[in-house]
Amino acid sequence: MRVILQKDVINLGDAGDLKEVADGYARNFLFPKKLAVRANEGNTKAALHQKKLGELKREKRKKAMEGFSSNLVGKEYEILVKTGGGDKLFGAVTPMDVASILKKDGIELDKRKIEIAEPIRSLGSYKIKIRLAEGIQPVITLHVKKEEE
């Protein structure tokens, strides 16, 4: 059965793609969850139009994020944390902490876009990747310093 995907489906395709799937898969999984619709002439034209609009939106967003990315590249931020013996942190520095530091600098970012490779549990400098859009991932430096008592 030919279907048009309404949303991205893992291991199948992206929204707007025209795919050939098993009848049972379409009837029992894709249609009830509103992930796809049956492909007919009218739906196919509408899906192609939606896909073109989606691509234009993605391009526009990507250009906007490239400009935003240039503001972040190479910036350095500092966070003061409480430590125990041996310069170990109480807890860890989380993406939420990084987002709040960026917010103080006037940069609103969702904490899910901040990628910390491994938990930050000690003092030092760390490179943190920020996922803005597909292929646009500026890296900032975070200096974790001891809070003076």
C-alpha cells in the first residue's frame, strides 16, 4: 500500500515522503496513530506541496541559526560551584545550569539543545556543543570555578 507520511517515522522516512508499506503495517500502526494517510492523487499533490514548504522553512531556519551561531562560536562562560574535598563538585553541572548562564547573557536556549559529552563533576574548562539546527553546532567553553565562601 502506498502511503504519505504525516510525521517523521523512525526507520521509514520523513514527513511528506511517499512510501510503499505492508497493508497491515499501514492499517494497524500508521493510520491509527495518524502517522500516515493513504496515497491518492489529491493527497500526493498536497503532500508534495507541504514537503516543499517544509524545506523552505528548514532553509530559512538554518540561515537564521547560522547568524545566531556566529554570536556563540568561541565564547567563554564561567560558572561558580560549591565543592567538597579534592575539588569535586557537589552534584554536577547540567545543561539546565548552562542554559541559565546563557540566559543571563541574553541567549534563550532550550536545555535539550545543550550537549555535554560527559557529566561535569570537577573544576576545570570544558567544551560544550550546542545543537541549533542540522549541521550547525557551535562550541562554547565553560570554566567551572570554585565558589568562594
